[in-house]
Amino acid sequence: MKPFLKLFCCSLFLISVGSCAQQDADIFNKFESKFYEIDGYKINVETKGSGDPIFFLPGGPGNSHDYMQGNFGQYYKTNTVVFFDWLGRGKSDDAKDPKEYSVEHDVELIEKLRILLKFNKISLVGHSYGTVPAQAYAIKYKDNVDKMVLINGFHSGAMWQANCDSYNHYAKTHFPEKWKRVDSLRALGYVSSDKELADVYASFPTKYIYYHNTKLKQNSPKEKHRGWANDVYVSIIGKDGDFDVSGSMINQDYRKDLKNIKAKTLIIAGRYDGVSTPEFAVQYKTFMPQAQFEMFENSGHNPYLEEPDKFYTIFSSFIK
């Protein structure tokens, strides 16, 4: 849901936690951008550490790598961590043609970076939309993936659509005063990518979308950066993607292939997630029975923020 994803990247929240959490106020200064030319575009890549490589895949689609780096950057102490900006996002170049923004292109970017960085096998950690290219990559390039962590993700375009429907029903029934404005604009032909409708849609409380606990604060880079690319979101999810998912996303469906993924996999969900709702998240237990599934009972869309001690204990044990 684009307006909230935009709000998410601009005002992600972060809690101060104990030794299990991987938070460091100075983490962004410990990484340097290096630009690799891929398919004629400069792609921003930031790596650090030694040991088994982990690629961190941010969500959106439209987010830069920064929030993943802010929450997982400290793993450079045990692994080679790789943070990068997809084409058209963060510090990476924009595409000449919006049609180049797609799940398929993001999958191929992972593979091209793996080759450029000379890694044999990699581990993938995807959050939200980042779980989509992660799964597609693990299916297509099954021998190249060691481990995979899917944090509050989506197994199909159908799941993305169902979650949009679920949230819209909740918003309509719990905030009917606001929803009247949504209905009136849609009756006039406005779609979710139009500013007039996006502004109204973004006014719904984030508590019912991303956070169970809204009293959290986040570390963010001090330097100017592009945290959100709306054109990418519209290209991949569709111009009316908060109501009618289209674009590259609607064609994704990994359900029948998940059982064949070779990579050892950890799947994480949040009980109060309004984006990747539990109704659909628990379906992973059926489609991917070989995976480790963990439900975070006091979290929304970002368990690493809301239940950090539990999250990083499970994550660290798995990734090692």
C-alpha cells in the first residue's frame, strides 16, 4: 500500500534495545558507497565484513537500502553484509524506461551482483516486498542460495491483492468518516497513484498498518538520500495498486514452487501486521513445510523493531 510504504520509509520507528539487537547510531558512517555499472546503470552497493555473504533486500517496492542497513548493519561483525539500492531507488540510477522496473529485473540484479562480487553462494534476507525477489531468486537460482529469511512477506500477487482488500475493509469499517472521502474521490475516477487520493489514503493511522506499538523511534542517515521512489512502486504494483494490483507484481506466484526451494529458510510474521496479514502469512506452513516459521505475537510489519530481543535471538541463531 503505497502511501503507507512511503510514510514507512520516511518515518520508520526504532526502539532502543539490549545486547541482542543490532542497532548502532553510527552504523551508516561505517559503510561507503561503491557504484557498479550493470546494464548501463550505476548501482549503489555498500559492503562490509568477512565471512559468509548476506544480501539484504529492502521493501516497497520503492524503498532505499537504508532502513535495512540501520537494523542489520552490525552483522558485518560475523558476515560479509551486502546492502544495495535497486534500480531507480536510493542512490542508484533511474531507469530510462519505467518498464524496466519489475520483480524480474530485481531478481536478475541480485544474480549480477553475486557474480560481480565473486560469491559462490549467498544468503538472502528480504523484508516486505524484498521477500518477493528473494523467493523468485531462490526458485530460479536454487543452487546459489545458502539460507533465506523472509520477514513479513508475500508468496504471490494474489496475496498482495488479498492484503490490500483486507486493509481497505478494515479502514472502511473502522474509519468511515475518512473513507467517505476515499469513496467520493474514487467515484470521480481518481486512482491510488493520484496525489489527491494518495493524500487522503495516507492519513489513516499507521498503527493499523505497520505498528502494534507506535511509540518507537528510528535511527536514519544524516546525509541526504532518496528513501522512496514512487514511480517504481507504481510501475511494479500498478497505478491503482492500493485497490487493484497489476504491474509485474500481480504475475508473481511462488506457492507451488516453495516446497522445492533448497535454501534453509526462516519465515517471520507479525500478529498485528496490516500489510502481510496473518491470515495469509500462515499459509507458508502449507506451501513451505520445510521452513522454520515464527509468529511474533506483539508485532506489526516490523518485528525487528517491536520485539527486538526475540527477533535478533532467532535471527542470529538461524543465520549463523
